[in-house]
Amino acid sequence: MGDSEKYEALLLRNQLCYPVYLCAKEITRKYTPVLKEIDLTYTQYVVMMYFWEKRESNVSEISKTLVIDSSTLTPLLKKLEQKGYIERNRSTEDERNLVVKVTEKGLALRDKAVKVPGKMGKCLNLTAEEAKTLYNLMYKVLANIEKENNHD
């Protein structure tokens, strides 16, 4: 086996992780100008989508669901609270628990955000079938990784 064959697996063109990384990076970059119109960063947008669905939660549940560590989540929640989109309060049952809920202003932001998925879909230029296939494959990979992590 020659050196070129020995190291073939290390070539960037042979890596699945590299185009996945590039896609994630570029898609997030494409979101920036679209989300700037509604004064949100990509991560703030993800958190707001969570609250538009859940309305109220605690920090540990948000962190677990969105896979964002608390050191990143806390300043993000503070910023969203400063913008008036959420409010954070100590739980009456357990003061260690911080309850976070979306405000009326935060709910009203959905009307502006509702156009974001369509704008992003256009920039990806995939058919509905291609988008569904990609979506399903990505979630299959995540499920497989989760299974593997649970077996460690």
C-alpha cells in the first residue's frame, strides 16, 4: 500500500463531516441578514422558536432541548429579556429553579419571523423532496449518534 492509498481516508474530499460543517456554517451565515431584519441572532432565533412553541420553561429544560450549555444560554436569555421578548423569574416552589416565559412582545415577534423559513428555503434552492430527504437524514444521523452516546 503506497502513501497515497494509506492516507486516502484523511483527504478532505473523503470526509462527510467537512461538508456538514461547511453547510452548517454557511446556512447560519445566510440567516444573519434575514434575522437582522427582526433584530435576532441565529441562536436567539432558535431560542425564540422554542418559546413560541413551549411558552414557558426552566433553564435546564431549555439547555437540554436546544443542546446549549448554560454558560452560553444565560447571557442569551438576559439579552432576550432586555429586548422584552422573555421574562425570567425564580420558581415559587424552588428558588434554585429559574422559570422563563415568553412575553406578549415576544409572541408578537412571530408575525415578523414567520417569513424567515421561506426566505431561507429560497437561498438553499432545494426541492421539497430534497429538503425532506436531507432533514430525515440529518435526524437519522443525530439519532444514531445519540444511541452511540448512550452505549458509551
